[in-house]
Amino acid sequence: METIDPAKSIDEVHRRATAALDTFQFPNCPLASADECWSCFTRFFRHAENTMLRARGSFAGDAKMDFSRVCSALTEEYGENGLRVATRMALYGIEGGIRAVLRAIAVRLAKRFSDNEIRNRIEFLWGSLSVDEKFETVREYLASDYSNLLPEDLKEGRAPEIYANLPRYLEKHPEIIRRLRRAVRQ
């Protein structure tokens, strides 16, 4: 559980996303055109990705591919017309303007990175265990305080759903713990 603790798997990536926002060279506002917005979105995406991956120097990927990934992040954030919404926000300075759009891109990218990191850590650990060790891991999890995070119906009887799919439930674990910690702090 320690390897997927939110402080290691989520919070660190979000700190790097904030660092990307803090170190990005923002364009002079107001932006003049949609093309200028899209170029800014793509430059920021590259910068954020390099910052979150802790890449030395600047890696310049394929602009069309990066723009496609930007569009995907904006669609996740703002819905079907995400690019149009984000462009209007940036051009007209509404609802937080360009900074809000870039923050949304950074948050989406950070979520994607932290989800991948959590999934990879779990798959690596789970794949390295023998069948007996997997059963023992499930038993230990069900006996721990963390089992309180699971719905009661999953723990009924011999908990076959948990035995069959513990990695899937562990993927959700860091975000649940993160939310609980936030609630306790408030």
C-alpha cells in the first residue's frame, strides 16, 4: 500500500503540474486569434509533459500529435466542444482565461500520469507474486483497516470479487485515501 500512497503517486505529479504552470512563459494577452491560442495550448502541453516527466532540456514532439492530445484533454475537461470553449475562454479572458485553460490541461495531464503510474506499480507488484502470495495479499487486505473502504457487499462470504479483482480495486485506493486525508484536514 505504501507504493501507491497518494503522497507518492498523485500529489507529487500534481506538484509537478503546478511547477509547469509556474514556469511557463505566458503569451502577451490578449491573444489575437484561435491559431495563437492553439499554438499556446500545444506549447504548454509540451512544457507540462516535459516538467511532469522531469525531462532534461526540452523535447519537441510532433505538433499535430501534441495538438490532438490537447484536444482530447480539453474535451475531457469541457465536453464535446472543449476546444471551442477553451479557445473562447483564452481569447476573451472569460472564466479565468488562458490561465484557467492551461491549468485544466495540466490537471488532466497530471491525472493521466498518476493513473498510469498507479496502474503500473500495481501490475508490477501483482505480476511478481505467486498465486499463493496473491491469495495471502487479498487476505491481508481484507483483514486491514483499508478493507473499510470497500463496499460491504463485496466483502460478504468469501469475497470472491475481491479475490478475482484486487488490482482493479487497488487502482482506486490512492484517490480515495487522498480525499479522506483532505476531508480530515478541513
